[in-house]
Amino acid sequence: MKSYASLGKNMTILAIFGGFFSFAFYHGPLLFGISPRTINNLTDLPDTYLFSIQAVYPYEVSTPLRYFFTEISELFGCILAFVAYTGIDVFFGTIVLHACGQLENLSNRIEVMVETANFSKYLRLHVQNHCRLIRYLLLFVLEKSTYLTNKFFFSDLSRQSSSRAV
């Protein structure tokens, strides 16, 4: 069980470092005036400010104040994307590792149980525990993740279709 917990901790730390380094290597060179990409967008003017994300903005970004606010919004969006993608991946990975640790504990208990006198009583308790773990996994990992996905991705579509019907 402890090996799975340390594996989950290492996975979380590596994901945070990976996100930080990709954030730093993507936005960092622009602080020193180095462009890590080819300047081929119509909005990229080599003599003016460069953005880390190639995009066409619906407003003029050549003034220093608008450039600053646009760059801050890009940095904030990058941090949000990092937290959303990496956080959810690490969370579900940790849930799987926790379930593996619980199943390993159950396996160890069954090995010890074989040597006891009340084998049928302990077997019944362990089977109930095993069924509880399977119900937990099915409920949380499959049903809750499907519910959250549907809620976040399709709730806007249902609001749009219900507003049209009215």
C-alpha cells in the first residue's frame, strides 16, 4: 500500500514540475526578447511585442498597456489549462493507485485468512469488502466521471436548446 502511495506522490510531483517547466520554457524566453518560434503570423511584428501564443486579437495590441494585459491573460490561461489537465489526470491516476493498494491489502488478508479456524466467516467478510471496493470503483470512477464530463461539456448545449424552445 505504501509503495502505491509513494508512486502517487511521485506522480503528482513530476506532473507539477513538468507543468512548471513547460510554462517556464514557453513563456520565459519572451521575457529576454528571444522568440522560441518562427515569426510567421500577420500579427507578429518583429520590432514590436511578441506573444507566446500565436493568435489574432480583436483589438489593437501594439500599445504597451494592451500588450501587458493580453500577456497576463495568456499567462493566467496557461496556468488554468495546466491545473485543469494535469490535476484531473493525477487525481484519476491516484484513485486507480488507491484501488490497487486496497486490492493488495485484501489479497494479503486472504492469504492470512487461510490459516485461521473460522475460514468461512472471514471469507464472507472479505468477499463483502471486495464487493464494496468494486462498487466504489464503479460508482466513483465510471459513473461520477461520466456525470462530470456530461455536466461540464454538455450543460451549455442543453441551456442553449432550452432557451431556443422558449
